[in-house]
Amino acid sequence: MGIGTVHVLDLESGNLRSLSNALTKLDYEVKWIKKPSDGLDEAEILLFPGVGNFGHFVSELWSRGFVEPLRAYIASGRRIMGICVGLQALFAGSTESPGVKGIGIIPTELQKFDDSTKSVPHIGWNSASLTNTEDEGLYSLCAESKYYYVHSYRADIEVPVREGWTVAVGTYNGEEFVGAMCKDNVFATQFHPEKSGVAGLRVLRAFLQGNRISNAQPLQTEIVKRNLGLTKRLIACLDVRTNDDGDLVVTKGDQYDVREKSATASSGGKVRNLGKPIEVAERYYLQGADEVTFLNITSFRNCPLVDTPMLEVLRKTSETVFVPLTIGGGIRDLIDPDGTKISALDVASVYFRSGADKVSIGSDAVIAAEQFYERGQVLSGETAMEMISRSYGAQAVVVSVDPKRVYVSSPEATKHHVIRTSYTGPNGEEYAWYQCTIKGGRELRDLDVRQLVTAVEKMGAGEILLNCIDKDGTNSGFDLELINDVKDAVKIPVIASSGAGKPEHFLEVFEKTNTDAALGAGMFHRNEYKVADVKNYLSEHGLLVRNEPELAL
């Protein structure tokens, strides 16, 4: 028996399962409201979550008849908490969706972040700091804590403050925005408390208990200054597939070969078994991983909609891991064995309902990019990236890139974009280009990495997971030249992947490139280092990381 009941507005947002799991963790029973008659009148505590595109979300509010009942609910004095787009919907509108009216509690529009000096969307762990040290607090928000944000449009603090709201401020490369705000019975966070680890769960619990006063350390100006801004994000990646015994395991490849080398060439060796996915993911969460990524590299299945083992991994993981989860593998248009056509959007929706926060698209993004250029760089509106981005927002779409370095004697020796490299080729070549691959690196394509990332950014991708076949499994460090080349080509965030073997490699990639995040796998799977070891090393060298110990709620 739970300690209370909370009603949650269900507009089929991508974070509903995560929020439900967080509420269950806090011992609350969830009642869903899909239409105003589902119990809105009897609700005493209402959560109002949303993700993705402002226009898509708010249009659903209007079409389902929620706007006036929500205004009446707010006027009644009963408690309500908006999350992410749930906060944004309280405003009059957003420049993301001109002409679409919000609920209008705050009479101003949201504006897009300036992407001339930083990556947009703003993705990662940032602060929510009260500027008035005499304030009574704001539902356990803490100056020392970091919270998980993912958004492209921000609310300025000026109008809410003028309207009497208590505002917690976030800062992203000099731009201030509303991280959280509260006035009377209304509380809203731009960040996702259900994905902000223990710090986020504390905020959620404080709101549910009506505990407005913070029980954290008193806010001090020097703490705020030291802790302001976006942290360096560390992601733990789990390649998941069936092994030779039919069990789903975490594995790791060398240049994408996941079989042990000790067996004879004829047998090919057994698939490396580095642990059970759910247990490994929870271990990395407890070590402080900022995100966990599952890459489903099993190729036997006909349809991910009946991929029960992987969906169960997501469901179980999301019950105990309260940071963002990404799932890659099979996000594409499909034909079910019974002949039913299934869109990539439907496939992604199943993953979101099972606990994923983002989906990663690999080979199909390359094919879509090739077709984009064949059409004369014209969008079709029907690619997986475009469809998922329209419904769930660009931040939910990650494109996983698997390039391979090709050395050439001069820029004129290829039609593709080249870099001048510090690492010469086998015949002394000083130039190279990065060739895109599909099918786990097994098939080369006549497309370079710059062409690919430029195309998928236009098609709605919100983030690039930048692998490197040459570096995979080498433990020799990231390909810094590749990362800098891709960062120069796009404005969306880039995750550096492939090659990490020790904490020094993470420091190097953050100091010598503008990457937004860095990913590790083998060094963690083999227990050579813990995620916390890397974070402590970065912190000792002056980099800002989320480093909050997992304390009891």
C-alpha cells in the first residue's frame, strides 16, 4: 500500500514510464488522466509532464479539452507540478511553434537558445540555483546538486519574477533561463526530476509531501558561482546481444568483433559475456554515470515490437536507474511477419513506453542521408528521424555514426571532405576522410561523415553518437581529429565514443575538443576503472562534473 495517490496527466509523452517508476520508488500510487473526465476534479496533486515539441504537446492539450479544466484546477488552489514542456505550456507561447497558444499563466513566449556559441539542444546536467538567499527554499532544490535538462527553448526569468514567481535559475554559456519556478500551488521544473538521480527524486518527493522549505545546505553565493553551468557528461554504453547459449549479455568488440580471440579461427570464438544488462546498467548508475546507452546488436529478430527480452531489459532497468536511457537497434520502418506495416515512429513509441528516453538510429540514418542528397537536399518528411522528432522532439533522436578513416595523398584525390592529419597513413599520406559504414561496420558507403551529420541534423536529429571503427577496442584514446571535424560541422551536441581506456583519455577529449559528452564501455565492463574514478579524475583537474553520492532519500 502506497503512502499516497498522485494523478498524472497522460498525453502519451515519452517520459511517462520513467515518471511512473519514480513515483513508485517514492511509494506513491499513480492514477492516469487521459481526458478531463478521468478524475481531474477529484485530484489533489497533479503532475503535468511533457517532452518534445511545444506545438505538438500544447495542441494535444487543446484538442483533448484540457486547457480550461487545467486553468480551473490551478485557480482552485490544488497543487500541480509541470515538468519540462509541462513548464513551457504554462507560458503564453513559444517561438518554436508560432501561433500555438499555451495555457497563458505567464504572459511571455519562450525563446530558442543562441546556437552560435554552443550546442542546441541544451542536453545534460545543470544547476537550478535560487538567487535570493533569504527565500524559504524551493522543494529541496540544492545549489550543490545538478539536474538533467534537455530542451532547445528557454524561459527568461524576468517576466516570472515580475509576476511574483520564485525562480531557480540555470545558466548555459552565459544565457540564463528558468530552471524551476513556484508560485502558490503551482510548481514547475524545466529539468526532469525523474531522470535527475537522487537529487531529482528528492525534489519530486518534497513536492508530493508539500515540503516547500529546502532541507539541503543553505544556499551560499560562492557555492553557486563554483557550481554554475553544464557539467561534462559521462555515458556508460552497453552493447547487448545474445551469446552462443541464447542468453542476452553485455559484450564488447574489437573493431566491432565481439568474439573471443583465444578460440580457433574456424570456430570464431565465443561471444564475450561481460554481464547481465540490467545488473550492469544499475552498477554504472550507482557509480555516477550521467546516462546509460543500450545498443542492441542482436541481428536475429524479425521485429523489435516482439523483441521481448530487450523491452524487458528497458522496463526493469528504468525501475532502478533514474538517469536517461538510450536504446539503439532496429529503429526503422518494418513489416511484421504477418504482413503488417509498422512505422519507425511506432517502433520508437514502444521503446519509449518501455522506459527509453532516447532512441539511437544507425544504418538507416546513413540510407536516409544518401536519399536526402539524391533528392537534392530536400526533406521527405517521412524519415524515421523526422517522424520521431516531430512527435517526441529532436532531443529524443540520436544518430549513431560508425565512420572509418580512409587515407589519401591529397585533397584532390577524393571528392569527399578531408582533414589534414597528424597521424600519417601507411604510405605517408597526410590527408584522410571518414567513410560512413552500415551494418555494424561491415558495409562501406560512398558518404563521408560530414555529409552524414549535416544531413541528419536537418532531418531532426538532436544528438550525434560519434563512434570510430579504427579506435574501437584499442584503449588508445578518442579520435580527436574526427571529433573536432564533426563539431565544426553541426550545432547539435556530439558524444565522443570509441577508444577510451583510462581516465586521462576523458580529460584529453574534453580539453582538446568541444565535445558535449564522452562515452566509455570496455574499461568499465572489465572493472579496470569505475565511472566514479573518471569523474574524480576530471574534478581533480578542474572540470565540472556531476559528482553527488547516492545517498538515502
